[in-house]
Amino acid sequence: MELKLKRIMKGIKASEIAKLLGVSNAFVTYMEQGERKIPNDKYIQWVNYLEVK
């Protein structure tokens, strides 16, 4: 949920994160809701992207 809040506050669309991580928009949503575990490598990419943006 924390990643979703950061993403929304920065005005980043889920599709942008999906493209970055090489996954579907639905998978990003599942990860944000905690329904799917975020793989460590994708988590690091995601967090780094949010810090840079």
C-alpha cells in the first residue's frame, strides 16, 4: 500500500510502473494490494524509480 501512495502522490500511473518492471498492470495492482508478493529485484527497481521521479 505504501508504494501505491507514493506512486499516486508523484502522479505516476500504474501502467508506467508495469512497463518499467515488465509486468502487467493487473500484477502491479495485485502487488500494491498485497495479494502478490513483490519479488526483491522488482521491489528495488520500483523504489529506486519512485525516488528518482
